[in-house]
Amino acid sequence: MRVIAGTYGGREFRTVEGPGYRPATAKVRQAVFSMLEARGVDWSCARVLDLFAGSGSLGIEALSRGAQLAWFVEKNPRAADCLRGSLRDLKVPEDRCRVFQADLLKLLAQPAKEPFDVVFIDPPYGQDLLPPALLKAVRGGWIAPEAFVLAEVEAKTVFEGQIPAQLIPQTNRLYGQTRIMLWQNKTPDSPSTPEPSIP
């Protein structure tokens, strides 16, 4: 697969094959970044967290577009090594990326030293891991006020009533068998702004 745009645009990155691994297609990645940029995300000052990272396709795309920093969390050692290899191949500076080979729920249970501005989360299908992961990320302070959280889940998945209330829905779209859900973190510290119109 190839990076779509930015510094590494057109460059290939490594992918992992096997059950549960499905790197975001170019069409989905383009849609994701269009959604975020339309909502004012400035990559040059964005800290990015890529959860259940797999090949890291979304975090790598963010780095290519100028993200200040990207952390990747992936439990599978083979996938984590593959991701480290991609970052080396692309020559991403070490101070701009970090790969954690760790159990995501255990990691998120620890308090964050500094929150992130964009959080990508692509949980394995059929394990109902999105709600507990988001709850731990919110409670641990991993998500900055006004930050965006974007999830890639199965098309048929429904999470009504399971998402932390401070994550305000922005959009919910289908791309074949994939559903893209986007929220914005509206904490008590968030400035008062009008609700966005959802296309």
C-alpha cells in the first residue's frame, strides 16, 4: 500500500496479512483525512494516537501530512515489528513516532502524560472493544479537549448508549463493509461553540 499525500506521498509502507488485519484502503484514508481537514485539523501542530494500529496506515498518513507526533499501539509483536519497519523505511524521525507493543486497554488505564489531538481507533471486528477503549481513553486523559476521535468499525456495528457522553458525534458513514464514525471531545473545559452541521 502507498501513502496518499504529503512528505511520504506515493511511498509504500509494509502491511500485515492475517485474520483481523485490514489496512485502511486509499479511498477510506482519503475520506478520513478530508473529514478531519474540513473540520479544521492543522496537522503541523497535531499529536496523533493510532490505537489497534496494525500497519499504522492512518498514523503514517498523518505523519506524512506533517503531524507533530504519532504514537502507535499494537499488541501483536509481528504487526508491531512490521510497523517499526515501515517507519524506518520512510525515515520518519525517531522524535516524531513511537510504537508500543502492548495491550491497549492496559496502556490506556494509565494516566496520559499529555493528551492527543487526533485519535484513530480500528478495533478487531467482533470483539466489542471500542466502547471500553474509548472509556479508558477519556478517563485517562488521553484525548485533548476539542480533539477528534475517528473509529473504523464493521458496517453493521451499533454502539448506541455505549460511547462516553462527552464525545459528540460528528459523522457516521458507510464505505462498503466499513463504517467510519467521528466524534469530537467536548469536555467541561471546551470553549462554547455552535454544533457543526453534519453532511
